[in-house]
Amino acid sequence: MPKFLLKIGGDPIEFESDNAEGFLGVWKDSYFMPDKDDGAWLRTAAAAACDWSGKPMRFDNVSNFTSDMIDAGLIEEVR
């Protein structure tokens, strides 16, 4: 199974997932106040990622958000 790093906030979070889209659940589990609703969480996470990276983040779907996170260097595949 591929291994990824989520590089936002403090220390990078290493996680295994079938694809990079698994970052969203991993981040939600470690976020201090995640939204319970998945759509609201997607919007909150995108806003936080935009603030962190200074780059625009699409949140219309998980695939686009994941692509933007990778492009911004916030997700990296390590294996």
C-alpha cells in the first residue's frame, strides 16, 4: 500500500492509503475542531490549506482538492 506524508501544521503525518485522497480522513482525525459534516469539513480543510500554503485550493470534490494539495507540496508520496 502506498505511503504518504501530509505536511500541514506541525510535524508531517505519515499515512498509508490506496491513494493520496486518504489524507482527508487522516487530517480530520488529527484536526483540533473538525466539522462533523463531510462537505463542511472539505471546505474548512481547503481554507486551512490555502492559508497554510498561500495557494488556491478547490473544494468542489475530494479529487480536485487532493490535486491542489499535491501541487502545493502539502502531500507527498514517500513509497
